[in-house]
Amino acid sequence: MFYSPGDYETLNGFIYSVTGKIPGEGEVIYYDNLEIKILKASPQTVEEVLIKIRPIKKEKSKLN
């Protein structure tokens, strides 16, 4: 699931809802199949990120 409903309307709001804080530069956040690296941030806001979409790992079937 990419979108998680919440009380936010911006990427900053989403990041804050996932982490509970404003992350610092260089921090990496993993959410489902997303890898969000904080490239530039101030104490009040995240200013630049790099988002990578990682492959979703499929669970092996118990029938095989």
C-alpha cells in the first residue's frame, strides 16, 4: 500500500506521521516498498528527498 490515509496533505506531513519527528539529513525512512532518503532538512521541515521504489517481495506459497 503506497498511500496511508492520515492527517497530512504534504510529503512533510507524511514523513512526520511515519517517524513522529522531522528527520535529519542523511536519515533513511523505509515505508512499505519505499525508501525515502532525506537529502536536505532544516529543524522545521524536510526540503529535499530521494525516493526509491523497491521491489515488493512475494511470499512463497505454502503449497509449493
